[in-house]
Amino acid sequence: MMNAIGPFGPGYKEPSQYQLSEPLLKKEVSNTNEALKMRSIMNLCVNCMEGTTFLCSKESGDEAYTKEMFQYANKCIEQVGPTNVIQVVTDNASNSRPHKDVEEGEA
């Protein structure tokens, strides 16, 4: 971070804790939310008695909830071992139903 500040010279005044935690943070959250609108992102997590762990994430783009997404999820299931998977949880939106149908057809 200091290398990035260096070119501004010795007179550079760093942002205060308030500026970092309030207006700048809110602006970044807003920018991130705007960038993520209308994007489909699938997060795959593993849950066990010790807690939940993030496994991987994939931006699905135009292939949301299609067979390609199921195949990606299936690769992740293979990674953790099918015998360790008890349940696959998705939202109940209409675009999740094809995923469920493919999953049941593959079982």
C-alpha cells in the first residue's frame, strides 16, 4: 500500500478512519452491488458439524441453472466425495427447478 501512496509525495494526507469506514466503504459496496446486478453467481459451500466452509464460486452468465451448471456442481461433489454429500440446497426460484430435475435424473 505504501508503494501506491509514494507517488503522491510527502504532503499526501491519508484518509481518516471515518472516511475509510463510512463514505468510501459505502461507495465501494454500492459499486459492487451495481456491478453484480443481473449476474448469476453460484457459491458452493461445504457444511459439517464444525461449520460451513466456502468451496468455490462460479459466475454462470448465460448458463444459469442449466445442465452445464449442474455438471460444474457435480465436479465439486466429486471433489468432496459423493458419499460425503447428503443434500444439495438451492433456492426455490423457478430458475432453480431445472437444476433439481437434472439432479434427480442423474441420481
